[in-house]
Amino acid sequence: QVRLVESGGGLVQAGGSMRLSCAASGNIFSFAVMGWYRQAPGKQRELVATITKGGSTNYAGSVKGRFTISRDNAKDTVYLQMNSLKPEDTAVYFCYLQWILGGEVWGQGTLVTAAS
């Protein structure tokens, strides 16, 4: 059973930076995509960024140029570097993994608050 554990959330001033980490426990050799979604109060969960097994990345338009997703294969960990944070980036951020043969795993979420 694979688990995803996020860390690194908290409170930051608008304009500041923060890095989220997502550590996977268990065998994730057969994953296709890992990434981050977020859900703000009263809103639907939305894609933030993803990275494929081959290293291709994809970003939501609202974070492109400010956020960077990366992966450390040796540690089975995915990172989300967030720069120039805005109040509208405030949300619970969820780590996500999709298997090659289908199915998903989600982390428990970590709260990021960008105060104006």
C-alpha cells in the first residue's frame, strides 16, 4: 500500500516563497504521473502541477512561471517550489500519484496560507 505524505505548508507573507514535499512510501515503480492539486475554501480541487515518470512537467496557467515541480527519484519524493506567492494561492495542497495501469493515490493535504 503506497502512502503519500506532504510536508512544508504553513503561513507565508504574500510575495514570499515556500517549498512543499511529498514523500512516497512503498513501491512506486509503476507510477505514470505525480503532482499537486489544491483546493481553496468553497472551491473545487484544481490542478497545480504534474510531472511524468519521464520528467515532463505541466502547470496551471495561474502558477506558471512562479511554481516549479521537481522529483528526486532516489528519495521517491516530489517537490513544489512556490515563489511570489499570492493570497489567491491560499489552499490545501494535495499530493497525487497516478498509476500506469490506472488508479490514484492521494495525500492527506497540507495547508498553505499566503497572507496579504
